[in-house]
Amino acid sequence: MPPVSDKAVTLDHVSKRYGSFTAVDDLSFSVAKGEIYGFLGPNGAGKTSTLRMMLDIIRPSAGKLEILGSETAIDVRARIGYLPEERGLYRKMRAGETIAYFAQLRGLSRRDAKTKAAELLERFGLGSFARAKNEALSKGMAQKIQLLSTIAHDPELLILDEPFSGLDPINQQTLEGLIKELRDDGRTIIFSTHVMQHAERLCDRFLILANGQKRFEGTLQQARAAFSHRLHVTSSSPVERLRNLETVSSLFVEDTTPDGVETSYSVDLQNGADMQAFLREAVEKDVSLSRFEQAGATLHDIFVALAGDEEEGAAAAPKVPRLEAAE
């Protein structure tokens, strides 16, 4: 027997072209079973095209992919839950019926589907809306109904395209808790977002995509180590001596001791400089340092550094064909 893979999803040099426009360019990455994997990028970065290729909604122009051990998601679709970016519910159907209907499509019996729908509605505070028609629901409630329809059949792999869109802060927090619980229960979750706070709190690993290309893949700790160029230092030396160090790009005052002897600074390093180079230069030039530590870059800082130049290009790019949501 072939060895069982520990990867839920693998992409190997995958590209997607729409005419002369390349939406996804030679993309390779893998998602381990049981992890929360963030798929990050600005609008037009190629996130949705990549997720749709995983699901075999659209086919790659080049490259190979594997999902849950299969070359096509169609063969394992009962084991996958998918929340598309463009929401759509059957407007005349009732909320509880909607969840049960999609659960039955994924293999649950009618009785089990109705039971599961009722449980999920109660858990998300929508029990009183079970018989409400979808057309009468607010945008946020409709978003929750579609999400619950996605997870009602207990899929082992969840692919969520911008799942927090349309939810208020309380429901966003509820969804974050649910995603963590599903991961702890052994599920694999892939979600796309351009809101860095969700990714920072949730992701075991993440990928940053820009202009259809992978800019970074790894953990938040690895990203901070690679992209943090800010230091926190405290010194009794004159500020001019710090500012004139060749490794320093800029600095600003954080605090000064009551006696005025020492001042704390945030120091941004020059491109190519690191904390060890700064420390060596400070010692060589007799700059006193009573505190010296690397500042933790936020995921927002890293994202802007890697993908912040893409928005203008995305606005000028051809529009990718989009799927119509069900009415």
C-alpha cells in the first residue's frame, strides 16, 4: 500500500490564465491535515481562483494539485465544506430547511440533517429564526446560515472564502471560536481573508499571495523573524549619535526617564541591516545601550511590506469570470 499522506492539499507549480491575464502564477504550497491555514492577499491577488482550482470548479492552466489524496475534489466532495466568496441562498426556503437540505446533499439522512440544523441554529443564537425565510434575514444572519450549511455534514476539510465578511464583531468572534474547535477536533481549515487580525489570531501557518505569486509561506513567528526591522532600545547617549549610525533608517522617542538620563526609542533599520549589525556598530561607536530588543512586527506590517504595491495593479487587471450565486 502507498504511504498515507499527512497533507490535506498540495499544489505543485499551478498556474491559471484567463486569456492573456495570469491570475495565478506557478504557485506551489501544501496544507497539513489538522491545521488552520490562512490564504492572505489583497483583492485581485488570485485567492479565489486558487480556491476554485482546489475544488475543481475551474481547471488549472498548468501544474498539478491533490486534495484529500485525490487528483480531483469531485471524488471527495462529501468530505469537503466550501463557503464561496459570493454568498447565495434560496430566498423562499426557510433557514432551518436550508441547512438540513445542504447536509442531505452531503450524505446525512433527513432525520440527522434536521437534528444537526437545529443544533447549529441554537448554538449560533438563531434558533428563533429556524422557520424564517432566507429573504427576510439580515445580511449577517444570511451569512451565518450559509456558513452553517457549509459545516452541517461535519466535513474533514473546510475551505472558506472570506468567511468573516458581513459578520458583526460578536459573530466574528463566535466564528473564530468555531474554527478553533473544528481544528482541535482534527479538521483542516483553509480560509482566505484580507483582514490580518483574523489570520494573526487563528492561523497555524499562512501564505501571502500578491499578483498571483507566493510572497511568503510559514508561521507568524517565521514571518516576524524575516520581516521585522524595528528595534526597541534605551540609551543615555545623545540622540544624534543614534541617528547617525549607518544601520539606522529612522527613530522616534518612546519615553524618557524622570531624571532625563535615559531615553527609549523605536529604531527602524536600513534595508539589509539586522539587529546584530546594529549592535556591532553601536559598540564600535561607543553608543550606550541599557535595553536592546527586536520589536515584533504585526502581520499587517508584513502584509503591507509584501503585498502593499498590488492594489493599483489589481484595479487595472482584467476581471476574472465569477460564478453567479443561487437566488
